[in-house]
Amino acid sequence: MKQEEKILRSIRRSKGKEKRIPLGMALPIAESVMKYLKQCPDAENITPTGSLRRRKETVRDIDLIATSDHPESVIRAFTTIPEVTEVIGSGTTKASVIFRDIQIDLRIVDRSSFGSLLQHFTGSKEHNIRLREIAIKKGFKLSEYGITDQKTGTLMPCAREEEVYQRLDLPFIVPELREDRGEIEAAIAGTLPDLITLNDIRGDLHVHSTWSDGANTIPEMVDFAMRLGYEYICISDHSRSRTIAGGLSEEKLVEKIAEIDRINENLDGFSVLTGSEVDILADGTLDYDDRILAMFDIVVAAVHSGFSQDRRTMTSRIVRAIENEFVDILAHPTGRLLGERIGYEVDIDRVIEVAAETGTIIEINASPSRLDLNDINARKAKESGVMLAIDTDAHSVDHLKFMDFGVQVARRAWLEPGDVLNTMSVTDVLKRVG
């Protein structure tokens, strides 16, 4: 290879490391690579590590570890995956490749220390520093290879990740919490949260259909939601000002509600709620008047325009909207699109404060391009007494599967099932928003 080509590739890799990849892109790529590796009979315990395993909203690259009696075979399988465009480096137990323009690193580790290495490479760095401090106080030294007794020099490798925490007299701390944001203190005090899981979700309260800009009809969305095990969905198509997204006139709304009524008559054990994603206009008023808003089971309010407003104006705009008694849920509160748009200027702390006063629910939008609220602000909302809803903002049946991305945000935010509206039965949901 010419020297110039080597330099150019080095620059591309360097630039690539600066760019962070949204979780919604990185996770499917990691799953594809792991699927390839699982076809290798010598590969065992293939597991992601790093920020991907902690489910951070963006990752720099993808790190995997695995165990094997024949590591060379696994490395060979890894570096010859069909979509690998470059092998950055390859050894007997480690390799780095470019796969779909993303760097992926694989490390083959010993079974006896798999748990230690998994814990170490999962991070975060700050979490691991705290664990090492605890180990030192107990007369141990913690490393990626295990726990060493400082008096005897005996190394105790950990085959299971849980053993690392057990030997430090700590309960297991799930990867999503390992950010040194109080999880160590909570573990010591025995107050770690009982985190929400995907199985706790009973419905989706922000769903679009062909009545506006969705790709599927209401019956199609209902059928898929039922197959997911849900008990309800809310069809919240766009309001009239969103003409580009097929926003509904008052006449169309009446027709849509009539269709939902007909569908509900033929359903047993499943409910379709009437709703709308109503635009918050520039002055904070809503795209429908109160007479129309009163027709819906659930009103989801959102900003879709005027993103250039200054922080004070935007904050006042959103506050005015959520002070409306008919607004139940504030959707994608900061307006960001991961990797595309940073979102509008808004005092989210003030919005959370007012939501606590008005009883407005704030959404964690599970669309992988949004993940909005993020984990930090969702935790602020919980601590302020605000209830959250995890919604997919689905515009097709496939989008309904995005729910898990929102659940991962909620777990990083320390949310428990009782903090999330759509873990409730449909009866309790309607009582809460009523």
C-alpha cells in the first residue's frame, strides 16, 4: 500500500473515532456481527461491552468480547465477515475491523476471567474507579483479570460478572446504571431501583396511522400491537397545521374517531384510544381549540416549528401549552434528532417544574432518532415527581418495535414501573389523564 493511502486511512479512522453513532444504528450492527460470529462453532459467550452495553444514546465504536478454546478460529471468522471492508489489525486473541463504516473490536478472553473482563470493559471509567477504591479499602486490588488479595498476592478471577460485585460486598449493579451517578451509594444502602423492563409496558400512547403521515391503517397498527402483547394504543395523528404530515381537519377528526369507535366494538381485551399529536403554536396556544381537545382520550402536545426561538420564548411557549388543562403528554420535549439536530433552546428544568405543578406527563420518545427526553432529564423529571410515558411515535407497524430503545433510556434514568404511565392498565391510564 502506498504511504499516502496509509495516511488517508489513518485520518479516516481518526475522524471516525470522533464521530459518535446513535444507539439505534449501533445496536443492530452489533447484533448482525454477533449473528455472524455465532455461526462459528468455536465462538462462545459473545457479548457487547462498553457504552453500547450500558445503552448510552450514542457510541464511538463497538466492542465485543467472547470466549473460545480456539481463538484463532474466531478471529478468522470475525475478520472474514462478508461486510468487513477493512481489517485494521488482527492477532491471536484480538482484532479490529471496519464494518458498515463503524470500527468494531473483538477480544477473546479466558473463561475463568470472563466476568472480570466483562465488568471492566463495560465501564464506565468513573464507575470502575469507584469500585477500585472500594476494593482497596477491603485489602484487594481490582483489575480486568479479577480481584487480588493484597496480603497474599492471590489473584481471584471471576468467571461471572456478578462475582466481582459479590466479592466487594455489593449487590449486582446493572450496566445501564454504571455511570457513577449515585449507583454505588445506592448499592451500599440497599436502595438500587427496581428498574422498568420491556415486559412492564402495556401500551403505546403516541402512534400514527394513514389518517395523517403513518404508513399503516389503524387496524394494522392494532393487530401488530396485539401481537406485541399490548392492551391498548392511542392513535395520535397530527393536527391541522401539520399539512406536510397530513394534519387532520375537524371534519376528518370526527371521521377518524368514528372509525376508532367501530374498531373498539369488535375488540375484546384491547382498547384503541382517541388522540392527537397537537402542534404547540409559536405563542404557546394549541392547534385545536378546547372544544376539539375535549373530544380526545389523550392529547399529546409537541413543538414542530419555530425552532429558532430564543430560550426564554421557547420555554414560555411550552409552559403555556402544558398549562392547558387538556394537554396530557408533552412529546419529544427538546426537539432533538440524534446526529442531525441538537434541538431548540429551552429551559428543560423549568418545563419539568411546571409539569410537576400541572400533572402533565413528559414523554420519553423511543424513536431511535430522538430518545427525547434523554436519561439525565428523565431522571430529573422522576425526582421532581413528574410521571413519564415511553412512546414510540410509530409511523408504521415496524416502528412499534422501537419501544425497547425508550425503555433503555428509562432504565438509565433509574425509572421503575410506577414512574411510567403506560405500565398501567387502560382504566388507570384514563383515570390518570382524566
